[in-house]
Amino acid sequence: MSRAGHQDLISVLKQRFDAHPERHAGIEWSDVAERLIANPGKLTALEQMETTGGEPDVIAYDDSIDAYVFCDCSAESPTGRRSLCYDDAALIARKKHPPEGSAEGQAIAMGIELLSEGDYRYLQTLGEFDLKTSSWLSTPDAIRSRGGAIFGDRRYDQVFIYHNGADSYYAARGYRGRLLV
């Protein structure tokens, strides 16, 4: 990513930050921008989040690790990250009609991590997300070891967490990621 590309992305992120102050009360953009400029690798991950439709924004500051938390804040699951099974093990195990990839594998390649159930529930306190889609979530080992994976959505003004076979995939299911900067 070129220096001009960095500046363009930072400008997009600032516009989104300014448009949604409810997502990051008490956080100053100048502090976030300084951190971004000092971490060009994080900008590359944010660019991938942006180009796949995630609309990343700052949703928190974690003082225990001194990091700003960016999260996909698109209204629906990012369009460029749908129709994926949960992880690479599920992708390999799927014999008929495999999808083109896995949510976890793609997230790792992008340098981000899937939202946990707690992250997802927190995101839903900042707005209404996944009213028509759903998002794979980081799945506890006790569920994944039995072939399952969890996902979330919002229906009837409630946040729901469900399970499915990890090898399943749907056009309306993607994943949301988070990035610590």
C-alpha cells in the first residue's frame, strides 16, 4: 500500500469515525490516527476489511493492552466475505460443492480475527447489525470439536446466537472481524 493509499484510507476511516460518535465515546481521532500511521501493517489489514465491504470503525479502546479495537460495522455481513464455511478443517472435510474458502482462513490471511460471541453482542449495543444476514463467530473448542460452529444475527430487535455444521455455507452468511491497533 502506497503512502497516498494510506492517506486515502485514513481519510475514509476518519469520515466514518466522525459520522458515528456513538461507537467510540471518549476516543479522540488524533490518537487513533497517530497509532495508524505508526502501524502500516494494520492499515493493510484495515484496507482489506474496507475493500471486502466491512466498513471498519473504532468501537473501543482496551487499556489493558493499550489498543484501539476496530470492527466491521457494515449494516449487513460484509459482502466480500460471504458464502464461506467456518474454518479450513470444515472446508477440507466438505466433499460435495465446497465453498471457495473459510471464514477463519480468510480472516487469518487478512490479519484480523473473527468476533467472539461477546464482541458480537457488544457490537449490537452500538447499532443494529445483521438484520438480513448472519455472521460466523469464533467458536469455542467444545462446540467445534463436535463439528459445529456458531453464528449470530439480529431479528425481532433481539440478538440471536445459533449453531450450524461448520461445513455449511450460505449466501447471506459471512463474518465480521476485529483488529487491535
